[in-house]
Amino acid sequence: MNVTCVVGARPNFVKISPIIAELHNRCMAHRLVHTGQHYDFEMSASFFADLDLPKPDVDLGIGSGTHAVQTGMAMMGLEEEFEANRPDVVVVVGDVNSTLAAALAAVKLHIPVAHVEAGYRSGDFSMPEEVNRLVVDQISQLLLAPTPDAVVNLAKEGVEGDHVVFVGNVMAETLLRHLHKVKARAKYAELGLTAGEYALATIHRAENTDDECRLRAICEGFHYSSVPIVWPLHPRTRKKLEELKLISELASRVTLTEPMPYLDLLNVMANARMVLTDSGGVQEESCMLGVPCLTLRDNTERKLTVDVGANRLVPVDRREIIAAIERIKNGKYPSWSAPENWDIEVSARIVDALASLQG
Ligand code: UD1
């Protein structure tokens, strides 16, 4: 069986890493295709290095653009790739534009698609990721769900049967497999932070960065936080903060850094008192690390992290953000256990499911 795995953006690299290792261990023929959606060293190459990912067999170099340009460019490159090296199945992960492009390009060539992280739903169609998730799940032949509620979401949309498999969360497996390296680092100390006494912030979603009112509310909340904050800036967030001339005032109160490589970010996360985020993956990683998470969004597709008590939604409002930070700083936060199937066997279950496609 020939498997082609497609990645494009930062969280994809984290999710594909154990799957590539498992395919390699089982001597299953595979190719790794990078669309090039993310291309900065900090956003791409540093992840390949930290995760011991092999160099992609091909990098399509599509870069940035509008949604249509980015998705269209990726589809054109992927169609050529799939025709030249026709796989038996295309594996796509997550919900970024490259995920959508790969699923569309494959299905139109009658190549089965396996979607890792199927069934997550925020119910918010203004999010590009929600549109991507919905379309990819409708056109995939194998749906590999991270949580039981994702299986339920798929069933509500009429997607059910043997081709829906609850495999667990592959990002959790990546974290568990790299935990010894994460613990061996002291990135937080290099930044002058004290373990358990600071918050890690990551903000990059369009709904927060491209809405001036929301971005200002977040900055004010962080500015007046009584807990020191370290905030690695995604390029789009930095650009928006520069446009609004918010950087220098913010930098007087918040430690702003470049985007961090995988192991450094997890080291800073693991030692934080709390996490402030709008990322999907960070909600899950903080849940695995036992660090309370405040999600600065109106909804989340990672509902299980809220249900187990690891994560809370916080309205994007200066006073709400400050109050939520204070509550964690002052109060006791109940502990929780890792959700079912968020373990080191996720990639094995995924590859078992891929192998079953051949009957
Ligand atoms: C994408 C995903 C988002 C995911 C995020 C992880 C989509 C629709 N969104 O958002 O779900 O959480 O990746 O980071 O696919 N840029 C650079 N260098 C890079 C990459 C991006 O400077 O290596 C800048 C460019 O100005 C670009 C902007 O960031 O226009 C946005 O990049 P893009 O890939 O379109 O989306 P992300 O915001 O990264």
C-alpha cells in the first residue's frame, strides 16, 4: 500500500510526526508532501528538526495568499504530485487550507482520503477552519476521530459506519513521545521566567487578529494582568500589532518573542501557571500537561478539554480576561486526567485503519 501524507502548516507537522514514524516502522511505502503554506524557519523547518521528521519528498512552496489563492495553488501542485506518484490513500490532518486542498485534489482523482482529526466542530461557520473540517469530512473515505464527541458530530451529519474510527488524539501522542526532551530544556528560565508564576499566551486566529476591537481587548487584558505573560508572536499577529502601533507599549509589560520551535514552546507551556490561547492544539497540549487553559474565543471544537475541566472559554473582553487570570492565580484548579485514547498508540490505530482500507 502506498500512502501519501500531506502537510502545510505548523500544527500539521506535529500531527503527522508519529504517523510517519509508524509507517516507517511497518515498512509501508509512503511519501511526505509539504504544500509550503508555512515557510518561515520558525513556522516550518524548526518543527521538522524538533520532531525528527524526514525532509519532505516534495515541497510545493505555495506560500501565503488569500484563501482561494492558497487553496487553489495547493490543489494544482497536489494534483500533479498525486498523478505522478499515485497513492492508494492520501492522509490529511487537521483543518488548515492545505488539508482542504489535499482532500479535494485527491477525491477528484478518485483516490481515497483519510482524515486525521475528523469530526471536530465549533459550530462557527465564520471560522475558515470550520468550513475546511466540514468539507473534508464529507469527502473522506476514512474518518479518524480524536474524541467520542467527534464521532457523535459526524453521525449528526450522516457520516457513520465502519469507516469512522475513534483512534484518539495524535497530537497527544507526539507530546508524550517528546516529553523527555521537553523536560530536559529550560527555555522558560532563559526568558527570565519562574516556573509556576507566569502565563503563556498564543494568539493567531483571524477572528482575534483581524478584528481591531478584539485584538485591543486582548492586549489590554494582557497589559493589566497581575501575572507576567510571555507571548510568542505568530507573523500575522505581529503584523497586526505593528499596524495598530501596539507593540512598544505591550512590550513594556509582556515578554514578546518570535514564534517558538515545538520543544521550546512545550517547555514554556509545561512550566506555566496557565495558558491563554485561541489555538486548537494548545488547548489539547495544556490539557495533557496539566496546565489550566483559558481559551479566548466564543466557542471551541475541542469540547472535551472543557468537559474534563482543563479548559475554559473566556469572552474577548479586557475585564473578563483579567478576572479569569486572577481566578486561576488565586484559586485552586481541580486536576483532571488525560482523555481516553490520548496515548502513545494513536498512530498505531491510525495505520491499522489505513491498512484495513485494502481489505
Ligand atoms: C494557519 C491555519 C490555522 C492554524 C495556523 C497555525 C488556515 C486557514 N489557517 O493559519 O488554522 O491554526 O495556520 O499557525 O489554514 N506567515 C508568515 N510566515 C509563514 C506563514 C505565515 O509570515 O511561514 C504570515 C503571512 O503573512 C501569512 C499569514 O502569516 O499571510 C497567515 O498565514 P496562513 O498560512 O494564511 O494562516 P495562519 O494564520 O498561519
